Amino acid sequence: MLEKEGQIRIPSGCAISGFISRDGKRIGGDKIVKSISYMHDRSNGLGGGFAGYGIYPEYKEQYAFHIFYNSNDARVETERFLDRHFDVVNLSRIPTKKHPNITNEPLIWRYFLTPLPTKLASSQLDEREFVAQCVININDRIDGSYVFSSGKNMGVFKAVGYPEDVGEFYRLDEYAGYAWTAHGRYPTNTPGWWGGAHPFALLDYTIVHNGEISSYDANRRYIEMYGYKCNLLTDTEVITYIFDFLNRKQNLSLEDIAKIIAAPFWTEIESGKYSETEKKKLKYFRNVFSSLLVTGPFSIILGFDGGLMALNDRLKLRSMVAAEKDDMVYLASEECAIRAICPDADRVWSPRGGEPIIVTLNDK
Amino acid sequence: MAINYYQPLYEVMRDKDRCIKCRACERQCANEVHSYDEECDVMISDSRQCVDCQRCVSICPTNALKIANNPNTFRQNSNWSQQIMTEVYKQAETGGVLLSAMGNPKEYPVYWDKILLNASQVTNPPIDPLREPMETKVFLGKKPKNVRFNKDGTINTDLPPTLELSTPIMFSAMSYGSISKNAHESLARAATELGIYYNTGEGGLHKDFYKYGPNTIVQVASGRFGVFRDYLEAGAAVEIKMGQGAKPGIGGHLPGAKILEDISKTRMIPMGTDAISPAPHHDIYSIEDLRQLVFSLKEATCYKKPVIVKIAAVHNVAAIASGIARSGADIIAIDGYRGGTGAAPTRIRDNVGIPIELALASVDQRLRDEGIRNEVSIVVAGSVRSSADVVKAIALGADAVYIGTAALLALGCHLCRSCQTGRCNWGIATQRPDLVKRLNPDIGYKRLVNLIHAWDHEIKEMMGGMGINSVEALRGNRLMLRGVGLTEKELEVLGIQHAGQ
């Protein structure tokens, strides 16, 4: 019996792709499916997934939970938990289409939720922390139940399979959003568990990641001190928690977070290219958050409410290409995935290692 | 005729064909093993006095000398070994406590040797430190719980006092008195050149060495020898010594014979008096007392210097460390039961304390479980023998290591474990001027620098193989470790998996 994510650490190679309309134009999910399909050989059919932003305008004030259940019992228990903590505004199965290459699907449900004011007040937490803790609680404590998407006006769709098949299975052409990311997975050893597919998400943060980080256990053991539980033992999970911790809890900007997880080398810091204030800050980050330095190859696209961010490890040990066309910005492991949906980009370039690309909506 | 109940441990073997009777061995041996018989024109050796320090062997120009174990054996007995029998004879003769020096030499498990490191293959590229930057700089000290912002929204980058190390290795506490002035000078100069720190031990700081203050950790031990305002202000950090791995639970004793003029001035005690460090600090009988001493020292140094609390690794070390982490200390130093000493009761050295590998693993995990790992840095000692031990210590969770024995080896020590006699032929653990001058600090410091450079390079090679290009990504990264031949319980305490898993 193969062990699934969470019981064993499984390295994987991958393909990632993403785009955003800075003007906030809503673009159909079929476009991201087409983009990732051009990198078919970077996946091996053991995981594919998508994140779409701006896809639930009619419920944009509610937290949208997407949940996998192994059984109806797990669903009943989880729904009891949800009822105790949230006002459930809407619930339904997520619409899917039978697909010959997608099998063994769990029960896949969607909930639009508002935290119960009394519960929230008595928890003495801010709303997002309350929701995050509820997600971590369900995933950690309720057997057979897994929340894989929990942000507002956004959603993650993932499964075991090639990403283009996963996109068809979830009928992504029926959704439209201002930003999309996609992931095709090439794990080296997994029985294929749906929860182990990517993107990984907490609140509105989603990560698609290509690489295998050598700092994993140092990062994991640090972040777990702050109430996170790395149940899946995947790089993507721990990177998502690092972003959540630094951005939401420590109030650091995404630019600064890049300087922590892909910190400039000391030789660069001392090279004279930075002002004294900047040098002091970089040294402060490398001291205080030294355990959040991420080493080994990675390229990631972070999705968040109102934008995308792309980042490579500081040696750029993984490929990543960016392109611009009008108000659109594209990011992908390979240029072909961009050309497939934007053949006439104004500019195509390869971001340097450790140099973040941060794109936000013009009105944000 | 007196009866010799026990026999010399060693046999001095001289190749008479090679020996040119230059008498160098005679001049070099402070134990007076070698002598020249003029009448018979022959060199003779008294093996009884030999401690196997290898000085004569190393100095002999014709390679004529060898020291071997005495082949004479008592009747074999797996329970009553020759050593145990000999010790009984000695105590029956003298009525005294057995004394030993340097670390526990017994056959207890060395966990470093049962832990293997990872390397990258295919899914993740190894990194070549000769081609790519590879970083070993570390900071020791408290980290703030939360980022603080200034009124203008910029980040407040003020930090509690911090030690900055070019590589995660420091020289551990060895007092002036237990080792010679030249040994201290070698350590101080090497630390300065390397951008690391050495530690005064509990013997005060010689006036000639105040200039190395920025790379000096000054120790405050139970005897408080040499502790005064200038001393505290001279160092980069202050270390409170609560215990020592070689002799947990007991104090120290530097015999009056070693308290010569310089040492008496440095320790601030009269010449010729015994320097006795009590077992406890007499102002620390509990954890809340420790907190008061930590803050007294911080007050005295205007909160500008980190305070280290050094403890011996004992059974409930994790709970003790947790208490220390909440006491205001910035750094915890933990000394394992194999740590060295200038002199300790043999029974204490060989039977008290626990392995540093297990102590480190449980302390690091406990502090993380309690969410207070960032309150303190962890430095481990006793014994770290090579760069591989350093890498394993860091992956288990240490911020840095202290090395003592390895540093003395670099200065020539051959681990004869006779420091307490004060007749160190290598000029290290002695105060006899004729012996001290054998250790040239100009050469000694260079050998220490070489050693640390070599280790630093090896650390980078091992990190590169793992695909890690900065030591902070190695710290606590236990996934990079696997045990071999360990039990489930040992693996559980170490927090690592078995090889093949």
C-alpha cells in the first residue's frame, strides 16, 4: 500500500502557469486550461489543478469553502462543525462532468460562509484568523474531510489527472475570473490523492509551485511553532503558510517577503548596491527570519485577492518565463504555455532568481 | 621491597639502532621518563612515568621511539577489567578520589556516528560551493516575536544584542589556569581572525587579551574569579556557567600550585591559594534566582551584550532549557557528557550526564513545542569532533557549536588525559614557563585558523550536496538526517527516520 501525502514526503517536478488582467477583465477558465495543456510532458497524470480569482462575484462577501469528503459521514461531521461556526449562506455539490481519465473522485462540496458573529467575538480573533483556524481544525481533526479552498471570491479546483482533463472535469469554461493559475504535477511516488494535488490554498492565498526545496524541514519546523500544521508534507503547503504568516500575521509586504524567502546573498548585500537603510533591513530579515529562507530549486506563483506574484529561488534553479500584453501579465514554466494563449506578447522575459514579479489589479 | 599491585599502562619502546642519543626526549619529557646513563652510554626509559602524550615520539629526529600498551595483562575477566582492578588498587593505596582529565573515554554510543546525511539526486540539483555562493554566517541571540513598524511605516530594525559568527563554530570555555597563556593567546587571535568567538572560561581575562574583547565571551562561574566591571565590559557576550558536561553537579578546583603571579592577578585571588569553584552558584538555588543573575549581568552591561547560560546535559535537560529560555537568557549552551575538562573526578566524568545528540534533539523539540525556540539560540558542545558532527548538530537544531578538545588537538594535544598533573609537554595544560613556551602562539593561532577554514569548507561541501546554500536552511532540518542501527526510541528522541525510510 503506497502512503499518501501527509504520511510520506513525496518530491515532485511540475509545470505552472498563470495570468492576470490588470484591468480586472473576467477571462474564461478554458484559457488557463489551454495554457497548461501545452506543458503536458511536465506532468505525469498524478495531479492537476487551478485557482481562479474573481469567479464568485455573486458571493464575494462570503468565504467559499471547497471540500473533499471521503464519505457521507465525514460530510455530516464537517457540516456540523460548519454550522457551529458559520452562517451557511449556500451549499451545493461542485458541478463536474464525467471524464474517462478522471476516476475515484471523492464527494466534492462547496459552501459560502460567514463567520457567526457570536463565535467570532468569543474567539477574540480577527475574522481571517478565525476562518484560517477553522480550516486547519477541519483538516487536522476530521478524518476523511479536507478543505482545499477557503478564500473570498476565489476558488481552487484540483484532482488526480492531467491538468487539461481536470479542467474539463470541473467545467472551468463555465467560470470567469480576472486571474488564473494552474498546476500540472510530476510526483515521483504517490498513489494519487486528490488533496495532494495543487494549488494549495489557505484563505485567498494559493500557491502553485515547481521544485523541490531543500530547506523543507527547517521551514516546516519553524512555521509549525505558529499554529500551522503541515499535514501534507509538501513544499507547496509550507510555502503557502510562510506567505500567510509573513503577509497576514507579520504585515510584511510581498516585496519584503521575497527578500526573506529568496534572500539576497551576503556578498550581494555587502556589494554596495543597497542603501544603508536597505542593508540594515536585509540583515534584519536574514537574522530574524533566517528559518524561512527557502533553498533548493523553486518557481512559484502566489495568487492572492487582487493579484499574482511570481518568484524563483535565488540561484534560479527552475525555469520561469514572464510576458506582457496590454493589461495582461503571463507567467509560466515554459514560454510555450504563454505563446499558446498569447502569441503576440509585447515583451517576454526571464525573471532573475530571487526577483519577484508582483502584479495587482489597477483599482486595488 | 614494595609490591607494585598494578603495572604501568604503557611500554616505552626504543629502537637502539636508530637512537643517536641526542637526549631530545630527555629534555622534552616533563614526566622524566627518559634519562641518559653516562657510564653505560645508554638511554633508559622509566615507563612508569609515561602518560603517552607522544611528545618524545613526535620530537625524535630518527623515529626511534614508540609508546605501546603494556602487554602485561591480569587474568582476563569481562566483569573485572584490568582498569577497574587497577583503580581499586590505587584507591586502596591512597584513599583518594580518582581524578581524570579530558572527556569521557568510555564505550558509550556516539550518536553522531549513527546518523547519516542526505544528498541530492535528480529531483533537486546539488550545488558546487566552488561555483556558487555558499553561506555559513549565523547570528546568535533572541529574535523579536513580531515585526515592529516605525511611525512612518518602515520596519524597526532594532534587535536585541546579537553575536555574529562567520561560521557556526566557537571555541568553548577553557580557563587561563587550566590552560596556558600561550594557548589562550592562540585561541583569542584565531577567533579574531576567523570572525568567531572564544571563551575565557572561569579564570578571568588576562590584561594582555582585552584587545581581543570583541571576539571574547567572558564567563561568570560559581567562583566568580576575575569578574569585575572591566571584564564584563570587555567581552562581546557574558556566559553564566551553571554546569559542565565533564562534571555535571560539581564545581572546580585549580590547585594553589598553579596560582602563580599572572594567574593570581587575573583570577583576583592571592598567589598560591586553591581556586575553588563551588558546585552551585551560591546566589542561584532555583530558576528564579538564575533570572535575577541574568538581569544583573544585563544591567551591568547596559543590555548591550547577550547573556549565555551554559548547562551540562542531564536527564531533564529539556525542561531546564525551557526554564532558561524564559529566564531572559539570549543563548543556551549545552555541554554533553563527552565534554572535556582539565580535571574531574573519574567517576563523575564517566557516569554522569547524557549524550549531547539526544540532549540537543529533545531541547530543540521542546522549545519548538512551547513556541519559544526564537527566544534563545542553542549552542552545543561535548563533543564535536569534525565538520560532519557540526552539520549533524545543526540539522538536529543547533545554531552553532562550541569546540574545545578539537581546538586543543589543533594546538598539539594528544589526549593523554593527564591535564590535572600540570606537566603538559605540549605547553597547553601547564603553567610551567619552560613548558608553556613550547607552544608558539604565532603558530598555534594559525593552526586553529586552518582547522576552522577546513571545517567551514567541508560544511559547505556537505550543504551543497544536500542542495542547501545557506546554513540557516540546514538548522533543524532533520529530514536531512537518517539513523543507522538505532532503536525506535532513539529515533524518536532524535526526531529522525531510519535509513531506508
